[in-house]
Amino acid sequence: MRLPWLGNSRNANRQPSSSDIYHTEIIADVAVPERNESVRFFSRKIVRPGKLRRFSNQDLRESLLSCFYLGVAATLPVSWWGPICGWVSGFRRKRHFRKDFARYDVAVKAVLGDAVDTKSMFEAQLAALHTRRLALAAHLVAGWRWSPAIRLEGLEALQGALRNGRGAIIWCDQFAAQTIIGKRALHEAGVDAHQVSAQYHGFSPSTFGLRVINPPLVKVENRFLKSRIVFERTDAYQVTTRIQKTLKANGVVLMTNTVYAGSAFTEAAMGERGWTHLASAPANFAARAGAALFHMATIETVPFRQYRAIVNVLSAGPQMPAAPARDATAKNLAVQARYILSKRDHMLETLKLCPEQMMAWSSATRLTERPTEAAIGNDGA
């Protein structure tokens, strides 16, 4: 799996990009007076659709890793799994340090401060990305040999919100264990959830990946879901309608914090001097539908043996006075901004517990101030 901030290689830069190219614009800067902060809202529109490759450079590697971890999960003791992930992550460690560490170092220190040991954290993150693959293999072949202890915190608050009859949105962070273990934690607690999922969900965005590499992950996740709502830009209206119907039926909708699936996202200050980008869709649905909004993060406390799934209520703060119809959009953005800051606070709190397990990091500079961004209006995702 490529780290989220990785760019193309020098050779790839000589060829036309296969990624979607977007035009990004600032919608509004919304102040939150009681927090003495503001949240910036962006819109993203495709100006050049990307070309779906039949086979990507990483597909062979992902296929070999999948086969290897299936063998590990089927034959070796659970106590060996963690060290094996660390060992395998070392094969390409020098390459990742050469290409990725400089940006990672700046981003992490912008959030957590200059005293943090980013070198050790980066090595641990590379290993954590492999634990995600091995966890998938374990669900496929380990069976009774593997029964991790998963502690779910915040279930009472979620159940209380559902008693109001307006549904609930659970906004999940991109920790390595969230993809499968987070869904499993809710399922084992009796929560039937509907996952909003991007079309290219998985380890590979190629045609081969969609047909061969990604389906096992989707299949395992679906064990713990009531349904999957696949998001495509061409049918955003239908997906929105389905989410609204699910919430009206008092359902639980899971959304992952990725800014690349939707047409809008936000930017807020993060930690010491960093900036984070958060999806705007969860806050928007909560503001419009009146559904309860929750933060969720799942972290591994003992490798492959113990997990902690944390669910917290997100608050929009004090109720705002009724506004005229023409101010409805401004009011909605003000409510969203408060949800965004509440989400940011909980995410930062959890991030400090296990920063090495976070798969997507923030930036040390604002989006509009990055020299590598082509005038912010032509960035690829």
C-alpha cells in the first residue's frame, strides 16, 4: 500500500498521469467565535478524468504479499505475526526513507512537536501497514486459531442516540486497525452498520486490483456490515438519497475520513502548527438530517491480540438561533464548522495515543500555500 502523500516516481512523471485531475476552489472561511478558530471549506471538481490502468506496478507486490500472509496466518503462531510484519516492512524501508521520510518528518513534527522521534515512528508505521494485510489474511484462514479481544468504548452513547430515532453517523479515522477490526467491534456489539465506500476501496486502484486483489478485503468487511453504499461521482445524488433514507430509518452509517471520495472537504489547524484535511460529508449530513454524529478510532494495543475501538459523540456546540431562508447555507456551514473542530479534537487526542498506526497524516502548510500545488486549481488525487 502506498503512503497517502507519495508522489509519482521520476519515470512516472515523464508519462501522462493516470489520476483524476481536479480543480479546487475555496468555498468559504467559516469562523467559530467561541473557539477563536476558523474552518476553510473547499470544493473539488474533476477537470480531467483519470485512466484506469489494467495493471499497476504495485499489483505484483500486493499479490505476493497476500499469498505470503495467507501462509503466515494459516501456519504460524499468533505470537510470530507482529515480528514478521516488522521484518517484511524492512525490505523496502530504505526506499521509503529516501522518498517519503522528509515529508513525513515535517508533517508529524508540525502536529506533535519537534521532540517526537519521527524515525522510530516512521518504521513502526511501515510495519503497521503490514499488520493490516495480515489481519485480512487472518480473517480469511486463521479461523478458531485467532480470537482477538476487542474492547468497544462509547456503545452506550451510540445506543442512546439511536433511541431518538434519527439515525447515527460514525466518522472513522484512518488507523490501520479501523478497516476491519473497527467494523468487527460494532458488529459484535450488535450494531448493524452501513459503510459508505469508494469504488476503488482496497490495496490497488487498477482493473486487476479491483477484480483480484481488493475483493477479499471487501468480502471480509462485509461480514460485519449490514450493507455497503458504494460511492461514485457519477451517481452522487443516488448515494446521497440512500444515505438519507438509511438515517431516516434510524440506521447507522459509517464514513471514513478521506477527502478524495467526495466533491468537498475542509481544512483546519491541527496540533502544534499543522493543518489537517477532513471530509465535509459527515458533518453536512448530520447538520441537515439531525442525525447524531460520532467519532471512531480503532487502535491495536497488543499486536494481533488486543484492540481498542473508541466511539465519542461529536458536538456542534450551543444551538444557533433560527436564521432566515437566505441564510440557511451560512447556518449549515457554521454548524458543520463546529462539528469539524470537534472531530479534529477527538482525532488529535486519539492520534497521540498511537501515532504510528495512523495511515494518513496532516500537512505542515496550508493547501493554498504549498509550492508544489499548481495554483491549487490543478491537483491530482
